[in-house]
Amino acid sequence: MRVLDTAALLHWPVTELTGNICAMSQQAELERVSPQRWMLIQAIDLEWREVPVQWLEKARQCAAQSGDLPRLSDVDLDVLALALGLNIALVTDDYRLQNTMNAAGRNSKSVGTAGAKQVWKWELRCTGCRVTQDVAEDVSRSKKGEVGECERCGSPLVLKRKR
């Protein structure tokens, strides 16, 4: 039994999907991305789960510690929380999810890529004064661009790999 990210639901054969776990929030994402695949997925024996609040908090903490939190969506956090809370492998092609799982000492499996080979740590860096800081649990999240403002000089903060 594994937790499946939306990439697995979209690309794996039906026989590989049966008997695994998914987050309820993935249903809307899947229906939006591929309505035809969503119709097929509804006929498969999958366990759809709501994510307990304490598991979601643990996922946020783990993602903040690895620095990946600013680039994870709500659905990403839900599948991460399920994998961490149930202590089972996460199947995903998302390198940030793989990185967070690896940093937490947990297993992840790739859907169709080679997968993350090493753990990367991320930090917030000011585009003005270049000061760096760790990623906090309450950081702004977006798929790209700035993730906050520097408290020192007011310039945008961006996510960069720790050196």
C-alpha cells in the first residue's frame, strides 16, 4: 500500500493503482486536469482519505525543515501528510515532495522519472541585501517568484538552494 500523487493517477496503468491511498483533495485536481481519466479512476478500488490536521501540521514542519514548503501546493501537502502520517511510501514525480520525504528519512518512489538522488536544503535569500534565513512554517507559498519580503530592507525574498 502506498500514497499516490496525482502524477501516478494520471500515468500509471489501472492495475498499479488499485488498493492504494489518495487524498480527497486530489479528486478536484484530477477532474480539472483530465476529466476522462477522472471517470476511469472513479471505478478503481482506491482508498480516498481526508487528512487529519495533526498530520498536515507535521507535513508543513517537514517541508519547512527541508525548505520545500514555499513551492508545495495544498494538494501536495495533503499527499505528503498522508504518506508521513501513515508511514508509507509516497509515489510522485514531484522532486520537492521526494526531497521532503528523503529529508524526513521516508521512502518515495518515482512515477516516470529517475527520481531525486540526494537531499537538497533550501533557504530564503533577499534579492536586495542578500541576507539568508531558514524557511518558516508560515512562509508564503507560490509555484514561482518571490515568497515574502525581507524584514531588514523590504526587498523580495526568493527560494535558493543552500550552499
